[in-house]
Amino acid sequence: MESSSAVSLVHSWLEPGRHLFVLVHLIGVASFTYIVWRRLVPLVRGQSDPRFDRPLARLGNLAKFWFGQWRHPRYPGAGVLHILIFIGFILLVIRSFSTLLVGVSRYLATQGPPSQIAYLYSTVTDYAATVVFICMLVAIIRRLVFRPARYAVPTRYGRVHTADAIFLLALIAVLMAADGLYSAAVAAGQFKVDQAGEQLAFLSLPWLLQLALASSSLAAIGKFCFAAYLVHEVTFYFLLCYRPFGIQFHVETSLFNVYFAKLSRGSLKPVRWDVPDGALDQAKSFGVKTFEDFTWKHMLDFYSCADCGRCSDNCPANKVGRPLSPRFLSIKARDYAFQHYPVFGRSSNHQALVGSVYSADEIWSCTTCGACEEECPLLIENIDKIVDLRRGMVDDGNVPQSLQKPLKALESRGNPYGKMEKKRGDWATSKELQQVCSVKTLGKSTANTLYFVDSVTSYDDRMQSIARSTARILANIGEDFGILGGAERDSGHEVRRFGEEMLFAALRDHNTGAIRATAAKRIVTGDPHALNSLRHDYNGLPPVEHISQFIARTKRAGLIHFNPVDRASDVYTYHDPCYLGRHNQVYDDPRYVLDSIPGLKRVEMERSRDRSFCCGGGGLMLFYESKEDQRMGVKRVEMAAEAGANVIVTACPFCMANIEDAIKVAGFEGKMSAIDLAELVDRQMVRNEWASSATSCAGG
Amino acid sequence: MEILVCIRRVPDNSENEITLNSAGNDIERDELVYSVNEADNYAVEEALQIVAKVGGSVSVVTVGGEDDEEILRREMAMGASHGVLLSDPHFDKSDGRGIAAILKAFVAKSKYDLILTGVQAEDGAAQVGGMLAAMLDYPFASLVNSIEVLDDHKLKIGREIEGGNREMSEIDLPCVLSIQTGINEPRYVGMRGIRAVASIPIPTHDASVLGVNPKAVEEAGATVKRLDYFVPVVGKGAEMLAGSREENIDKVLELIAAKGGLK
Amino acid sequence: MSRIFAYIAHKDGVAGDSAAELLAAARSIDAAAKPSALVAGHGPELDSVCEALRSSFADVWKLAHDDLSHPNAELVRQALVKVLPPCSIVLVPHDHFGIDLGPGLSIKLNAAFVPDILQIAHVEGTAITFVRQEFGGQVSAHVRCDASSGAVITIRPGAFKATAAAPVQGVIVDKSAEIGILTTRRRYLQTVVAEDGDVDITKHAVLVSIGRGIQEKDNVGIAQELADVLGAAVSCSRPVVDSKWLEKSRQVGSSGKTVKPKVYLACGISGAFQHLAGIKGNPFIVAINKNSKAPIFQVADVGIVDDILEFLPALTEKIREMQSVSAK
């Protein structure tokens, strides 16, 4: 806020343009309102999505991810840049508005806080504008010269977005410059008139511009002031109205997108929020087939995508050349919305998405690893959309042949291999295992803990060793446990995520009944997919935990001890399974267990914890044949080698399958090996004497 | 075009282990999983693709009992408009010829332009389609792996012959074709689709409705009867190598070299 | 016993291998019978086939007709119905032609039909008991046929071995005039030859053949590596082609190519007869399969129960070692 004499001076310069400025205001505000209203039209047509619950949690997200820019530093260069720009924008809001008002209302221009606060604010914002201006230049140079790989646009998705990005960055720079010139002109004019006046912040952009104006005449300064003011106003409104036509719309929508973001991990949206489970049979159509089948929040996600490419940069499917790029899931849908719900013109709707906007292979390629969702600074959700699109394809019968066989086997036999139900518990009958402990089949007998084995560990020759190790660990600790045996069916985790909702429901209902009938008080599993499903897809079950959590707790309680490793030269590394790590936030327990083993040398791969790289996927993904340049597992094994490890520890049977396969394909056979955490613990744990007899788990 | 596809419920080849029962006179039928015969499913998919192009509808029919309704429903969930069950106590153990006669009686009462069957079912006989055609006096082609509709009265078909070659012919409608697996990629039938058709009534016709002489089709009148199932005592067979993998490799290489297989 | 007829398939003036097999089958039904050959076709090629068959068949029924120049089952059936005496037993190979011809023929002749038989178990008057297989070869069955009104039997190719017998002085019986006019509503257009692709498996002496046991497309490379060190070609069974892991030109079997290698490595192949039907010339067959009960072990010379995904790379490695040693 300027002093009253400064105000008179400015007023005299700007008064001639007042009608023009008012006109620009009216056109600008009206246009913006209209544009936003048109942009909201498809959202109104979209499906319902209840996002108004738990306001405190949502405000917490806002504070952390929006205000706190929490995700941005994951890419330090761009992260710092954006944080500076964001802080700059927040700080400049009041300044911008007051500048806009100056030209139309002399009265409003004189209002404001006491001059010290005003002066402080003005100094801070002088620097803010300068910083923003410099950031714009840096950003433009980045785009033109350094060209980070994640901004690249594969040819099949059209031309690069660089020109558009630079145009917008340049406009913001112009806005800062215009604001700076205006402030400089006001200060320069003031100085010319009464040798005093507001001091601009030293070395800031306005300050520098004031220097440039020092030798101009008062009349010239007045003209510069008017011009800068007009440019500022027009640029401001142009940007305001242009932003909703591109990725910059995130400036407006990000607040809402973060507020309405999904609060739970690992869970899936139901087929329709407004259709309860029991009424699903009556639903006319399942899944997303046309754009209007998306929920309003998903449409908002499309608007909010800032095209930063961080998601695709971390997407394992994208890395191995599958036709999936999460960034383009959003951008293509956004383009569809812009085209079919234009600001000017009629809307055209209800066209099939798969086959035009998306390809079937693109949608089937996703392993639902969650890396994209972990990265996105705007908390855009991709997994729910992929699952919804798959539901639509399944509803239309459009399922790849390679998946039809295991799905059919799941329907008739409860496992994707087509093996007989009654053989599900056969892994537990091996003589070797029986000598150490006999594994109860629950139903007739009861136990405190249910060991939920799931299909791959039960039937696959290699994975059965994980089951036996797990049984031995539980027996060694003296846990009263049992399995469902032939009554167990596949947890249905991938069945659901591949879009076969009704088959999943059948498996879930069967398993829920069987589990409840055992009256077990808790469930433990070695399969993170089963863990995730039992925790997030099922209802009314006792608490579920992963075997690594179980072992960690037991270790902390001093109930289990480990022998030192045999080969001191081995270097171990732990691979975080997607569904144990990212989706269920279990990172430390497995590491604690490994670090408790005396003499075990452990290194971290560069991509670890929430940046872990998916092994290739589990469940039905093992059956799907995607077009890819390389296996994800091979990339992961190479990462392990780079970290200097020769033993990879996994905690998921699917990771084990993919990694052991990859070790062979990558040519590391003999040089690298993989072991499951349960197998390792089984190998290293000190056998409790009282647990060594077969009577330790009573019954049978 | 009105297309009829004759389908059959069989023990699923891939999800069952076929073994003899303890009495040794039949296969072990407890815990068998049944589904529609694979080749029949390809035939239904082909029929659906044809009517999608030229209009019309697809009907499916099977000879059997209550248990067999499930496959009619499954194919209706896939897209067939009508399902018909031909059921009668006299039909229970009819042989291939009997089944063809029953189907013929049904077809004679209706009007279909094209009749499809799968090439063969679990007994590997590959007979019903050809017999049905002869009974109806319709032209027939087996092992069909491509169909092109030329007009209302004829098709251009491809048959799978030796060497991977394809024999192209023109065939007049109405005709009977037996369809080979691999002709197309059948669409997926999800649980939801099956539940949607779970309560649709399936018309059932018995011998009197069809005008079939029970004695002509029942088991007692068959000229071919299966007497038993057995697993043959194996002859000499291969010399099985029983050493470790390294030993086996060495031995195998020795033998291959002796036969001139190593360069 | 009724008269036994054998339908002879022929190409380019030469009778197929099935002629001798059908003869052997006919003798199994009735050792004293003098089976007649049925040869349909047209022109000098037909004549040379009939001439050649005189040394094995007592009478050779020649069925010459313009429309029969290409073997069209619809037309052949009509012709046979016109010339065959009642209650005849007709033997046909169980191949794509037999599948086309047999069932309809049995109806028109009002005769019994028994398809795809492997053996004659028992004959008592006109009751013949055969052995066939069901469920993809997993079980066998005895099937009794009442042939009193005749029978059409299709014989599994290769099930009956040609038996040595004293040559006969057969006569050619020209039945062409009895055929009359043939009408058909199925007209042959052309035969589309399968594309050869880059590799002609019929020309290789050693074949590394893969089946369902290879499990996925990416593993095909394991077989290719072994083939490379052996100087062999990779071939396969039908399921591999159906799954689109290899092109059709690599398929060995009744609906694929017929091969005559010296050495045949059957890797992860169960041994269904349709596949074995494509292997001729009695090669040295090595079978590797995880399932000790796989039917392939019946026909192989050497069998190993092992996982091909592990065995083949180990085998390849060993051969490489051997070759590098001998190169020094």
C-alpha cells in the first residue's frame, strides 16, 4: 500500500484508463466464471464419490501435501523450484489483488494495514516476485536445455508439450516483470516528486527496474506505469482464463484435489458408490466404459494433472516398455474431456474409451504396484481407474485369452492352476515337515491363529517350501495355529483388481465363512497380496498381519533367537514387495528381522522402501502376456547387483517367482540367489527344545 | 441369419485328472469339474461374430438333464439369445447316433440357416455333426477354421487339412459345420453375466414333443456300446534314465551322438 | 463276415501310407477276408494308383468321375452309397478326410459307426470289439459294434503296422458307371498352402520340439539355444501354436507338418497322438517331461523325468563345454 501522495500520483496516471481496467476486470471475471462452469459440466454428469467425510483428516492432508509440498522434494531439483514458486504465489496473492484494485478504486487503494506491516509485506513480496521470476527463467532453461527425460512424450501420444510449457512459464515471468515494473514506476515517480518514498527491496526485480527508470522523465515513468499496470492486469486475467485449458489448471484445482484425495491405502473403490453390494446384480453396467462412468473426483484428477511425469518415471511397466504411462492415463482423459466437453460448443458424450483413448493392453499392463500414487504431488489416484476400466472390459467379455483360463479355474476350483481343492493342504503332509510339527486343519479343530496360505504358496512346488518354513517358525515359537486346507480358496486379490468383481465376491464370501467358522483370533500370512485383500477387501475378519511383522514382534519379545549366517561373504539386500511396503507401509519389520541375524551383511538398493521397484506383479499378472522390452524382475535383479548384493531377500511368493526367474534370464545363475524371509528365518532360527517334538502343535 | 449351435457339457480337460474309479469300470466322477466342450464354445463365439455382422440370432441346444442347463446359461451369458434343453429319460445314455437323431427331430421342427457343432467332445468321436447333416440331408464340412458369409444362401469356409494347409470351399445354406478350436478368440463370460441369466426359463422338450421314437435313440437300441474304461498295461516304452541331472545329460548326449545327432 | 472295403487316400498318383495300414486292420478283423480297395478320383493318376494297389488288394474298385478329381467327402459319400453292397464294412483313415466322410456315410448306409480305433480286441460273428481312447488319451475303452447291418470304421493313423504278406494278383473293377450324376452343395475352391516362415522343419535332421511344458513365450528361447548348439531347428506341438508362441509352420502333427528327422527331442510334450502322427521314419526320440505318466514315454526311446526349463539349459551348457573342449 502506498502513501497518500503516492496514491495521488498513481491515480493521476491510471485514471484515464479506469474504464478500460473495469472492462478488463468484468470480462476477465465473467470469462473465468463461465470457463470454470463449463469445466464442471462433466463432473456433474460423473458418478458419485463420497469425499466429504473426515474433514480433519482431509485438512491434515491439505496441510501436509498442499501447503507443505510434501512430495515435491522427492525430485530435488524440480522440487525446490516448485516450492519456491508455490511460496511465491501464496505470498503474492494479496499483492496481486491489491494491485488490480488500485486502477479502479481510489478508495480501496488507500485501505490497508499500518505502514510497517505494509512495508514488510511489500519487501517480502518484492523478493517473492523476483524469486518467481528467476524460477521461471530456470524452468524455461531446464525445459529447453536440460530436458529431463520424464517430460518426453512418446510419439504415439502426440507432439511434445514443451512449447506450451514455455509459453506459460514465459507469461508468468511477464506477470512478475509487469508487476515489478509497475512498482518500480510508482517508486521512481514518487522519488522524482518528493525525493522520498517507499523503498523497494534491495536487489529485487522491482528495485532493479527502478534503477533503470531513474533517468527517465516523470511523464515517461507515468507511461511506463500505465503500460505495466495494463500488461499486469491483462496477463493476470489471460493466465486465469488460460489455465483451465491446460495443465496449469492444477493451480486452481490442486487445493480441491488434495482435500478430496483418497484417505485409505490398499483398498479399492466399490463398483458404484451409490449401489450397495447386494444390489449389484441389478446394475446395468459394470466399470468404466465411457468417460461419464468415471466419478467426479476422477475427472477432477484428470484436470489436476500437472504433466510432471514423476508417476511414469517410477512406473515399472513404463520402464520395461509396456504401453502404460500413468501420466498419459490422465492427460489423454483430460484431452478427451476438453474435446468432448468444450468450453465453446456442444458436448458430445458416451463414447467407448477402450479402443479409442486407451488400448486394452495399456490397461491390462498395470501391476497395481502403487508407485505412481506414491509419487504424485497432487495425490492423483490411478489404481481405482485402472480397476474400473478393467471392470468395464470384463463386463464386455473383452478379456485376453491368457487370463480366461486361470479365471475359469478360479471359478471352478478356487485357484488359478485348476488343481483340486482337496489338495490345497497337501504341502503340510510332507514327511519331513510332519517330523517337526503337524499342521492342523481348522474347522474341526480350532486354534488361536490362522495361517492363511493362499493359492501360489499352497500349490506351487517351489513356493510350498515357504509354507513349510512358515509352519516351522510358528511351531518353533509355540504358536497355536492351523490352516484352512481344502476349505481355503484364493483370496481373490488379483481377481478383484483385474475387474472380475463378482467372482471376487464369491471367493471372499466363501473364505469369510470358512475363516469365521474357525473362530481364530488372528490371521497371519506370508503373502502380501492375501494380506492386503484380507485387510482391505474383506470385512469382519480378525486382525491380519504379515509373517515379517509376526517374527519382528516375537524377536523384540525375546522369544526367538538366530544363529549367525554361515557364509560371511554373502551380501544380502531386501526387496520391498509392493503390497507389503507401499500399500501396507511395512518397511521396518523385515529389516529389523534381517538386522537381528548375527553376521548378516545387508545393503539397500537405490530404489527401496516406498520407491521399491515392482518385481513384475502377482496373482493373475503371472499369466498375462504383455508386450514389453524386458522383464521387470530382470531390472530389479540388476539393481540388486548394482547395490553389491548377491542374495535377494523377498517377503512375497510372487516376488520370489519373478526374481528367481529373472536371475536365470539375466544370466546371474550361480552368482545370485533369492530367499524368502520365512525361509531365511527358518534356516537361521535357534530351535527351541520344547518345540522339536511333533506334539508341539497339539491335535492334527 | 438364424444359427443353432449344438453344445455339450463335458468334464473339463484341463482342470481334471481323469482316473479310473476304484471299481475299475468307469472314470472317477466325484469332484469332476464340468464345463461346455471347448470346441463348442469356439462355435458359439463364431456364431455370435457372424450375427454381429449380418444380423440374426444364435440359439444353443443340448441333449441332457437338469445339470446340463448350466452350459446353456453360460452360452446365453456369452450372447446366445435362446437356449433349449432336450431331455427325456430315454435320452439318458444315447450314443452319438442317438443324439444326432434327437437333434435332427428338434431342427426339423424349427428353421435354422446354419447349424454348428464343435469338432469333437470328450470321447473324441467327432461324429454328431456329420451324422446330423446326413439325417437332415444338409451339406456338411468338418474341421472348419474360417467362415465368410457370401450371401443369404452360401458361405465360404476353410477346413484344416494336413501340413497346416487350408481347404477352401463354398457351401450352400442350410448346412452343418463342425468347428475346430482356434478359429477365433472366444469372449470372456464373467460371473456377472452368468448370474444375469440364472433365472431365465429354459424351454425343455421331451421325446413326445419332438416326435422322436424312444426306441430309436435309447441306449438299448444302439449299435455301438462302450463296455468299460481301462488303462492299458504299458508296453516297453522308453528307457527311463534315472540318474542325477548331470548323469542323464551325459548319457543322453552319448546316445544322441551315436545316432548322428551331434555335429 | 461281411465284405470289407478300405477307402484309399492318394495324391499325385501314389497311394498314401494308410493303404497298408487299412489292409492290416482289415486282416485283424478277419484274417481270411479279401478286402477290396475303394479308390476315387479321376484321370491317369487314378489309374496308376489302382494299378499299384493290385499287388495288395484282391480287387480294386475304381471310382472315376470328373467331379472326384479333388477328394470332396460330400461327393465321395454319394458315390460310395451308390456302389457299396449292403452290410459292407468300410475302413477309412481317421484323418481330416475320414472325419469329413465317415459319420455321414454311416447314416446313409444305415451302418454302425466307430471312430478312431486303435485295435481290434475281439470278433464274434458280426460283433466286433474295438479299443479306442477318450479324454484326450487319458483312458482307453472297449467298444462293441454290431456290424450286422454294416459298419463304417475310422482307423487311427499309425495304429496298425503294415504286415508283410504275399503279393496278390488283384483285379481292377471299374465301378465308375454306377456313380451316375453327383450333386453337391459343397464346392471345392482351392487349397491355401501354409506359409513356410523362415525355417522349414521338414528339412532338419535334428529337431528340438517343445510343448505346453515350455509354459510361456519367453521360454522358447531356451529351446532355441539348445537347437543352435545342436545345429537343429525348433518345432512344436499344437498348443504352442494356439498360444501364439511359435508360428504354425513349426507345428508337427496331423494338422501341422510331417517330419522325418534322425533325432527328435520331445520337450514338455505329452504325446497326444495328433502330434505323434506327424513324426515318421522312426527317429530316435528323447522325451523330457515333468510328468512320469505322460503318454510320450510310451513311444520314446529314451525318457527323462525332469523340468525342461532346467534340463534344457543344463544340456545346452554341457554341449557348449564339449564343443569348446574339442575346439582346442
